[in-house]
Amino acid sequence: MTSIAATGAAVERVTARAFTVPTDAPERDGTAAWDSTTLVLAEVEAEGVVGIGYAYGEAVAAELIRSKLADVVSGLDATAVPAAWWAMRREVRNAGLPGVCATAISAVDIALWDLKGRLLGRSLAQLLGMARERVPVYGSGGFTSYSDERLQEQFAAWAREGVTACKMKVGTEPGRDPERVAAARAVLGGGVELYVDANGAYERKQAIELAEVFRQQEVTWFEEPVSSDDLEGLRLLRDRAPAGMRIAAGEYGYDSWYFRRMLQAGAVDVLQADATRCLGVSGFLQAIALADAFGVPISAHTAPSLHMHVCCTAGHIAPLEWFHDHVRIEGELFNGAPRIEEGTIGPDLERPGLGLELNAERAERYAA
């Protein structure tokens, strides 16, 4: 029987590390609070070329990559990414796919796509096939732990960079949310859309009531007004929300079955997906196909340095999330991270793969 590795460059080494980066201020949303974020980095090598991939999650995912995934990927054809993807999925069957296992697979899958781009001398966007050269972004932050003044400063800075919209967190103190939303709208004026994200903090009828209030402040995007697991509740909000307000969810999807259920339920106007959770670039491409099949635009959740590549392949997109924490982390740990130009970001087609290089000196400070 011929080895798969015989068809191309074989994967020789798979390693993983974790880096924990403190936030620049305490952060909170409607259901959680945090003071640091962990990035899990996977490295895959073939013929002396190293591809990198990363996911945001728990440091234990790095150990899972080393102990469970490295052996099943090693020896496979480095350019035959689906073979490795299915092998990793089979390997974690009894461990359970959602959560840490999906995060670990995502990081390795992304590294394999980056490696393939490097081996072939093509950027990831070119490798996948481009439908567009740049992707619009929306500024995302406005944490509930911020003062109104800090929120306004952040949004004003993004507006000066030409972003199409800004998103703020709501739900920690529902009684104050209308006041905070009004403060955000005041600094944005009428030229930038305003999004809100409750992270599932509201009950159904509470969310319906607040949707009416938020629409008076010209809010056009209501993300996870109720739990993303409450598909009936999301559908209710989608049906009852004011005209001009889109319901968005999907960032906690770990596989295509999740996205399929959400779309079949008619739960969202915009499907969100996160390649660092939904089984990497391979899983994100499946999410794009499902969203297209249901006539729903797709928006990438966070990790902009990665997602700009896959979003360049999609025909029907909503703006990509320019998330405050991940913009800081990717700019700190990697050389080659994108910058906003006239409200958009796009890959440097002269740089193969993801176009990123780990800044080892800076990264070492955050080694977990």
C-alpha cells in the first residue's frame, strides 16, 4: 500500500506552545470577565519549511497537540490538508470534539494551510482562491468594564480609521445599557453603524424590549441577544427585531453540524464563524458553503490576521471583527499583522501562507 506521504513533502515535525498575554485594562462582557488571553501556537515542518497556525483558548490545547495530534499528522503529505484534518478528527473521537479538541485541531489545520502556502510560494488567500482583495472590518471592544469616556475614545479612534461599524458589549447591567449605547452613538454620529453584543446575557422578552430601545439609537446588529444555544429564542428575536436590525450568532460553533442546525432553524441574519474554533481553515470553508446555501452572509469572529485570508474567498460577507484583544496580541507576537486602510484589511500577496512570522523575542515574555 502506497503511503500518502509518497505523493508530496511529508510532515516531519509538529510542535505546540502557548502564550498568555495580559489585557491592557480589565475587560468584561455580559457573561464573563477576564484579564488575559491565551494564544496556542502550532508549528508544522516539512522539507525544512515551517508553517504556523494558532487558536485562542486554553493552554492545555498545546499539550493535546503534542500528545495526541502530532503523531497522526506526522508522515502525511504536507499539501494534502484534508487527509490530516480527517485523521485528527478520528483521533479525538473518544476525547470529545467540541471545546479544547476542536481548538487544538484548528491550530494544526491552520498551520498545515500556512505550510502549504509556503511550500508553493502563495499566500493563503491566493491558495484558496480569491473573490476579493480586501475585507471590510468593524471595530470591536466597548467592554462593559469601560467607562463611557473610554468607550467613546476607542470608538472615535476606529471611526477615524474609516471602519464601517463599531461593536460594544452589553448585558452586565441591563438597566444602564440604553445609556451606554446612547453614549456610543453620540461619538459615532450617523456615518458609522453601531453594533451591540450581549454574549447571551438577556432573557428572550428582555432582549425583545431592548431591541426596540437600541433601534432608537440606530443599532443595526444585535449579537447573541440570548444564548447561542437557544435557537428558538434567536429565531424569535430575528422575527421580532425592528426592521434594519440583524441578529448575529455562531462564534461558538465547533463543526459544520452546529452551523447547519443554526441555519436550518432560521436563527440568524448573519452567521459568525471562528476558524480558531471550528476546525481551522478547513472548517471555516465549510461554514462559508453552508451560509451561501442558506443565503446568509458570513462574518469572521476575531483573529483578523487569519480571517482576512479566508474571508477574501467568500462572495457574500458581512464585516470581519477587528477585535481589540486579538489585534493587540497578533501585532505583538507576529511580524506581518495587518493594519486598517480605509476601513478594510487585506493580505500581502507577496508573503506566502498567512504572511506571519513569530517574533520569538517578544513572544518569549508571554510563554505559558
